[in-house]
Amino acid sequence: MPELKKAVFYPTAKLRFWAALTVLTLTAGLFFGGALPVAVGIFKPPWDLLAHTGVFTVIGATFGLASGVRGWRLLLFSLLGALAVGAMDELHQLRLPGRHADWNDLAADLVGGLLGGFLLSSVYLWADGGTWTERWQVLLEKIVRVPDNADDVDWLLRLSHPERPTVLAFVNAHAMNSAAQDADFFEALISADTLLRDGSGMSALFSVLGMPPGKNLNGTDLIPRLIRQFHDRPIALLGTQEPYLTRAASAVQNDLAHDGRVATAHGFMAADYYLALVRAHQSHLIVLGMGMPRQEEVACVLRAALTHPCLIVCGGAIIDFLGGRMPRAPVWIRRFGLEWVFRLAQEPARLFRRYVLGNPLFLFRTLRLSLSRQR
């Protein structure tokens, strides 16, 4: 593993400037907006205190970001900044007809400022992540980036004729975030024999780092092509649940591998069960559709115990797609790299954390890694 210095995030001068400008904008908004007649009684108790806390959480965080400091100094800047703006706002209220200063409002402002400082400190710690930069660096070095002009046929033929149990896994933005936070998942993922780049997020990561991203080899498009290469050999589909698993097996036999013998098992069994099934079936292609991180962990178990040549593919939602559990995004959405938006609309509850929270974190880490490499 290459040695990387521990990454510590410090905001750039440009970022600090924009944070300071945000503070000024919010302060001006409180000053002029609070003087409008419509602002009187817009929030009834106790919601007015909650509104104060929310606004000053943002003010406290931006004060801390503009300061460029960390640790207790950041909390102090956030608290003093919130105190200064809050006191100015309450003094301004005294000069307005029918208005008065409120100590409860000022207390809520201080709570919000301190909360903003804590949130920003948490973001810094989360962004630093200890060894996550090392894990990302190792993954980036191992991912196979297939050139855009590469011959797909020869490459797929080589991949579909393994000489031993071989694991193929795909690395997308969610995988990178998971690897940053979960050491066990990172070990399972990095142990795969072949890692392929999946998705527009990974393309952006490579581009920001000045590395050609190559083809977008996402599993949803590539795995059906791989299945066709195994049309005359035993195939195992391990994942999802009924009736989608049976439908996926039918789709494989009817559309992709007419001569293949397909074994199936849903995705909630113990690894030993899958091992016994694959041994008895002598599967040459094993498609795991259990989601991260379980499929990568099962892949490690199968590769360590099997003796016959086979390709073990960590396929994510591919069995669900083959079984019709969820539709693919229209082609024009895929061309723009926005299939994740379509999937989020299909399963908002399950994918909210992965995309709504995970994508901004991935972009933040991407910029963080870029800055650390520049230093």
C-alpha cells in the first residue's frame, strides 16, 4: 500500500471568502428582512425559537468556515460570530415600532451558533477520515480503466475464460464511500481480482485527479454481455427474492444463455449454502445480486473454497433488473449519467442515504483527495 500523508482539510482562501460573503448576506437579510411589517409574528412560539436556532446554525457554521481554524477555536469563532449577529439583531429590534428584544431569541441564536460549529467540526473529521485517503488511493490504482477505443470482444473473451476462481467487482461512488467508512468492506473489495469503474461519479473522480476515466463499465450493462459468453456453461444467480429470481432465471435462459443451466438461490442464505449449491452445480458463472457489502463478502468466501475455474461477479441490482423488479432508466437519461436520479425516484426510501447524502459526500471527498495530492 502506498504511503500517503494523513489528509487534514483546511478551507482555501476562496472558500473562506465565499463563507464570509454568506455571513454578510445572511446578516443583511436579518437586518432588512426583520424590519418589514410582514416579519412580525411570522413564526409563533415556540417555532420562532426553532427558526432562530436554524438560521444561526448556518451563520455559526459559515463563521467557522470563514475563520479557517479548527478545534476549539472553530467553536469559539462560531459562538462569538452568532453572538455578534444575534446581539445586533436584538438591538435593531429595539429601534422598530412595536418590537422588543428577547433574551430567549438570543439564547437560541447562541445554541444555533454552537451547533453550527459542532456540525462543521464533524464535517472536517468526516472528511479527514483517518485512512480513507489511503484506501481510495489503493482502489484507484487497482481499478482497471478500459480505454474508450479498446476492443470489447477480446476483452470479454479473456474475462469469461478464467483459469481459477476469479472475482469481478464494480466500483462506483457508493462503493468508494463505503470503503472509506468500513475497513472490512474495503478489504473484501480490494481483494477482488478485477475491479471496474462504474458510473459518472467515478468518471468525475478520475478526471479531477487528472487520470483518464476510460469506459463506463457498469454492471447493469456489462453483466448481460458476460452472461452471453457463458451460454453453454452452468450459471448461478444468487440474490434478490421471489418471484423476481425465477423471472431473472427465465430471462437468462430465454434471452441471454439459451443452452445454459441456471441454478438459483435468494439473497438471504448463509454463505455455506451458496458454496454447497455452486459446488454441486459446478457453476462457471456466479452472479451475486445481494448488494454491498454482503455480495463482496460472499464472493471472498466462494473464491477461497472453490477449486474449479469460475467467474464470480458482484452484480448489485442486476438480478432485480433481469427479473423486472425495477425498470432501467431511459437511454437518454443514461447517456447523461443520471440513471441514479431515475433510481432514486423509483426507490426514494432505500436510496436516499446512498444518493442524496452520499453523492455530496463523495464529491467533497473527491475535492479533498485532489487537494491532498496537489500538496
